[in-house]
Amino acid sequence: MIWAEVSYFSKWWAELDGQQRDMVKRLVQNGQLELVTGGWVMADEANAHYFALLDQLIEGHQWIQKHLGVKPSSGWAVDPFGHSPSMTYLLKGAGLKNMVIQRVHYAVKKHFARQQTLEFLWRQNWDASPHSDITCHMMPFYSYDVPHTCGPNPSVCCQFDFHRLPGGRVFCPWKIPPQAITEQNVQERALLLLDQYRQKSRLFRSPVLLVPLGDDFRFVESREWDAQFTNYQKLFDYFDEHPQLHVKARFGTLSDYFQALHRHLSAAETTLPTLGGDFFTYADRDDHYWSGFFTSRPFYKRLDRTLESVLRATEILFSLTLAEMRRFRGDGRLVESFPAHEHFQRLTAGRRSLALFQHHDAITGTARDPVVVDYGTRLFHSILNLRQVLQSSAHWLLLLDKNLYHHDQSKPFLLMDDVISAQDALPQKTPLALSDEPRSLIVFNPTEQQQTTVISITVDSADASVVDAETGRPMAAQISAVWEEPSQASTKVFQISFVAELHPLALVEYHVIKVSTGSADRAGYTFYRHGNPPTVNTEHFQVFRPEDNVLLSIRNKHVQIWSSQETGLMQKLQLQSGLVRELRVQFAWYGTRTNRNQDKSGAYLFLPGEEGAQLYSSSEPPLIRVSRGPVFSDITSHFRHFTHTVRLFHLDGHAGKALEISNMVDIRSEANRELVMRLVSNVANGNRFYSDLNGFQMQQRRTLAKLPLQANFYPMSSAAFLQDTSSRLTLLSAQSQGVASLRPGELEVVLDRRLQQDDNRGLGQGITDNKLTANLYNLLLEDRKGGATEVGGASVEHLSMLAHLSSLSLCHPPITMFAPSHHQLPKLRPFRPLHSSLPCDIHLLNLRTLEDAQEAESPSQEAALLLHRKGFDCNSTPEPAPVCTWSVHEEVNLHDLFSPLHFHSIRRSGLTLLPDDKEEEVEPHVAQLRPMEISAYRVRLD
């Protein structure tokens, strides 16, 4: 018996009494029950980000260790819709040796079966050594249910699913029911089953055969256990009694299978073939490609990443707070008034909500409407609860006199600068009421890099300025309008945007002050609407007359862009180096097939109509608003189904080199349509482009004309790029969605899809619960020199340094809080835990407080330090160089890296932080970090 998902197992475990729990532990110790993979869920591998994939694995493994005292050794992923090597990397790093996968394109399965390569060593593209290899078994047939596991003939295999015996509720669709095994029929039945076993075994190089016996919603009644066990045991006994059949069959776990396989390989002195790459995009039959779920329910895909970023920020700040408290007290204990136990429970609930949403029917957008609301509610409540932990931790860290700390949840010391009112609502900024007294604004930089960034808040005055609270230095700022309608500005609320210099992981205080009328820099606006000039209502801002028949243009010192006067959409772009590229933004619709007897798109499948994409057109010309100011300039186009903005920041460093693109999408008026945004450039990339796998690595894609259109769409968690010998165009994304490059120079992303029908893959409904959805991107055009790196004969590419830094800022934006105005504020001082940025290529994936082994649901003195050393492309070196540094050396001194933070102890660990006999103390704090690798340490911070 095997069990995969710890989330469900833990719910069942909670209902057991002590005696029942002991029985379960005995089954596990005896090898009769095996927990496979051991993640919180069986995770999706297309849309999930590697932070969340690892986090749900840690959550599951820690639970198993605590309650059952074992470590999983084999992976079981039979239902995710396609498979990613990022997941295999995490499994190997967590100590797993073997794994099983199932949903792979039927033509790929057929090819592997012919070559007898269904069992292989799966290797990372970027690793020429066997260091990352994991043994992988690919199931050969259509499904993982009993009719598709004993052999190639489902009508025969179904006769050996004894849950379907006549008189029950489940039947064989092939109309031949199972027969109970008796002395009279055992010979005929055994030989029929053995024939299927033999046919299946010819697809493998080893005579050891895996025949799973299970399905969704199975083994819930004792009657089924008895029926399967009794009948199979009679068949196995018959095999044993007839040695001339040359078959030995028995019940076992997944580990039993892999041990038998490895024993055979070792005895035969043979090895499995090695394979690199991924298994996207999945098709189960015909031209039914599962590329729709890469985008389905995009509102929740965005909410998932919001929770991920809040969780990571909270984990790090909470861990730093506990360390700082222990240092402050000097006796290793925490401050009594700080609710560490309650906060740790909130963190655990947040981890589990994020983990649960990585399920292969959650983040995929393939759950029923009420289940989606339940997932959304969990994500939403977790964001609110984690914000409490963040606010409370920041409160303690910022106080100059720590004795003044007092926790009162009904009157928090700090509030967030925005409010999320419901699980399906976008955040709304809270206006800050200004007076002659300065208002305190707290900004937390959750990244390990020093950042120059723009912070925007809303205030109730058009006359405001921001100063650094510590030095009194005024910050560069601009006042912009808050638009109630596309051409009507609010007279009560305004946006102030200022340039903040943020140290890594620092909490900084700013003062927002009301100033004399007209003394603050304000943005200026120009409006365009073809053939129908709009009426503009704004009393606080200057509106300029539009110039006729010229391209709209905005620029900063790094980039200039030109846009169409009719649509406001970008047409070309020029870099400071002089490189000019055609770069047009287009929007288009895909419909679905229209014939009555044709299958149509649904939550899983993308089955576009034969006409392909139709360029977006609207009967009303869009209203275009151009804003120009000292901090940022942007062009916004208001169409009926979306509002599109391209913004340039007037900043040095990587923040000034990226174009920020945002879309506010609303297709609730449509039926059976999907909206895409397309970038059309003159980058000569041929038919090759690159998309990321889970934000962890890049994978080369080839667009093939012989495949249907929907087959050329791939998942994108955070990045995709096109390149030729002289330039690279990179789209960085803050949410996961489908991406394609259907023609040279083009890159398109699917923004939202609304489909009226079920696509017959088990959901039983269409997807019509669309929301007003925000998408956010950074777009980079970089000069380039040199070619791709070759590893083991395959082309391996990484993001550039600039792209990594941009992606980090995009996915982990600064967090802004303010003190309620009624507070007489005590003296605060900035909290700067690090002297300097980490190296550019070292990412602090997490600093996660571990649970106390003695006191349940309480924080221990140990934290998990997770570092990812990113691989980066050297063909485009950022000019000027970033503030961070990088080194070719694999050895890194962690003590120097995190100075002045002090590690009392550092022990290297597996990725899920399970206690291990092989754990080594890192002495003298010098660790080896290879490019692309994630390293985990159990640390005690002082």
C-alpha cells in the first residue's frame, strides 16, 4: 500500500486515537504502508513556482518525520499534466532515489516503449555529471487506473479489478465484468493475466514489472480490500505452484519494486539510459493538447504568487526577529509579550495554504467553482494572517526602546498600505491622511539585494513630500492623479511616488509631510482618442494639448519607446547603446472549434478554431493617457476588455532598464474566447525560444509547423525570451501563464480564457467564474555577444544577470506599512541586518523557522537557510555593473556573506531539512555553492 499526499493523510491522522496511530506506525515500520513523495500535495509541475514546490515538500516531509519518524525514498506523480525536471531536482535534493510519472504525450510514450527507455536516469540539462540523476519509471499506457496498468489491453485488465465484481457500484466500460477467482477458473484467469504481464514486460529492459492496483477514490471500504487481496492471492498462489510459468508475483510497495529493479540491474551489470529535458506539452489523444490549464483561472494564479511573496517575506522577518530578541535578552529566550507561538501557528497555516494550492487541480485552474472559492478563501486568509506576523515583527525590530513593545491585535502598531476586501478582490490602496505632523511610513525590502526602487502610496493631498526619517533627506518624488474614470481624476485622493534606497532585508522609516501648495512635483498628462477627443476633468494637474500625427514617445536615460497615436500600443524601442528594435504590442482573440461534433476548449484543453488568432479590434477607439513626471512616465490605453500600461522609471540601475507592463483584464462579457498579448519584434530567433520551468531553469523550445497550434504553447512561470546573435528580448512575469512563439520574432502570452463547456477530462463544467484580473511583467531588451553554452551536446541558456535582478524585484516587491495617525509614535530606528547585498547570483530562497521538537506548534531556535546559486548568461553584461558582486569560486564564506548576522551553528542538510546522520557542520562557515544548485542548512542565528 502506498499513500502520496500528506495534507489528506494528516486530516485522517488527526481523527485517530493513540492505539490506531500505533497500528499505522507499525505498518510503516514493517514496510506494509509506504508514504511516497511525501509532499503536502501531488503538485502541479507546469504552473507552480519552485519556492512553493519546495515549501510543500518541506511541509510534508517535516510532518512525516514528526509523526511517523521516516523519510520518503520514492516519488509518485501519476496525475500532474506533464512533468518538469525542476521537480526531479527537488526530489533528489530531498533524498529521494526513484520516481514514477504517468501523464506524458502518448506519442512520446510510444517512442520510449519501442526503444525500451521507459525507465531512465533523469538528468538536469545544466549538469554534465550524474550528481542530479534520479531513476524514473514512466508508466507506458493511457492512465494509472487498473484497466491501464496490467498490460496493453484495458478490456482484459479491467476484468482483474475486483472492485468491479458484479453487484457493486462500479462497472467495466468494456462490458466484460471481472469474475471471482475459484478453483474452477483459476488456471484460465491466471494465464489471461500473465499474457498481459508478458506483453507489458516487453516494453522494459528488466524482467521486474510494476503493476499498480488503485485509482482515485479507492480502498475506502473494507469490502474492496478483501476482494482485491483474496482474488489476487489465489492468482499469485497459482503462479507459485506452477514454476514452469517462470513468474513470481507478490504484493509490495513502490520501494519494494525499485529495490528489485536495482538488484536486477546490479546483477546484470547494466545501467539505465540517461535523459534530460521536460515532458510538456502533454496530449492524451488526438490533437488534445493540455495547454489551456497553463492560463485557466489567472486571477488565482496571481493570488498564489502574492501569497508566496508575503510568506517568504514574513518567514525571513520572523526568523530575524526571534534571533534579535534572543540577542537582546542575552539568555536565549524570547520577549514574553511577543506572541511567538500564535505567530508560528499563523506561519504554519500560511505554509499549508500555499502548499495545498500547488495541487494539480488547484493552481492549474481545474477545480469546480465552489472548490476554487475555498482555495481562494484559504489564500486570502493566509495573506491577512501573515501580514499580522509581518507587522508585529517589524514593530519590535524598529523600536529604539524595546521595553516599549506592546502587542495589541485590536490596535496594531503598523497597518498595511492596502486592503484586500475579499478572496476575489484586487488590493485597494488605503489613503494616508496628512497633516502638519509627519506620518511614518515603513518600507521592508524582502530581497537580499540593495534596491533603488519606486514606492507609491495614496494620500489625501496633492501637496506632499517624503523625507528619510533618519537623515531628514528629501526623496525624489512625484504626485500623480488617481483616476476614478479614464479621464476623470479624483479630487480627494492622490498618488505620491518616491525613489527609495533600500538596503537588503532592511526596514526603513520615511516621513510623509504635507507641504505648501504647488511645491511638489506633479505629473503632467496628455490625452488622445482618435476622432473623438475626450473631456478631461482634473483640477490639480496640467493637461497638455496632443500633437497631431506623431508617434507617442516616453524615455528615460536607458530606453526610449514610441507608441501608436491610435491605439497607444508600443511600436518600437531604442536602447542607450543606439540599438533600435521594432517591438510592437498587439492583442488578439482565440475562439474554439464551432462544429457540433468537434471537441472544444475547456479548463484543461486548448482547442482553438481553425481561423487561429484574430487581432483585437474595437468599435470604439481607445482612450490613451500619457503621463510624464520626474520619477516615472507611462502610456495607458483603455480598451473595452483590458487596460494596458507601459511604464518607464527614471532610475539608474536595472530598475530603469526594464519596461514595466501591466494589464487589467476583464473578459466577463465574452463566451468561448481567450485573450492574448503578443510582442512582435525583428529578433531573428528562427523557430527557437526559451521558457522557464517553475522559475528555476530555462528550457529551449522549438515551434514546429507539423504540430497543431495548441501544441506549441508551453508553461511560463516567470520568464521567456527570444534571442539572435546581437540581442535578447526577455519577458519576465509575476504570474504563471501559457506562452508561445508561433512566428520568428514573436512572443505571446495568454491573459485569460472564458469557456462555456466542459472538455471531458473530469471537471464537469466550463470556466466562467472570471474576475477582473491584473497581470504584471517586466520587458528587457539587451545587447548580446556570443552563443549558447553547450552541456552534453544540448544548448543550455540562463537568464542574464539583469533579468535575474529584475525578476527578483518583480516577484518580491517592497512591502509598505504605516503607523495609524492616532499613535504618538515612540522613537524608531531602521533595521539593517546585512552590511551589504549578497552576491548577484546568490538568492536567499528562504530563512524558515523550524518547529520545536519538544513543544509542538512553537518556534525552535533553529531555522532553515535555503540558498539558490543562479546560473546566469554572460553574453550581456549590465552597464553600469550592479551594486552586487559575483565570483567564479564555488566556495562561499557564509559568515562573511551574512555579516553582521552571526550563525551560532551551520549544518548542511537535505532540501527538506530532515535530521540526517550525514549532516555535516559547516566549518569554518565555508560552504560550496555550485551554479544552479539549491543548498539547505540548519542554522542557529545569534
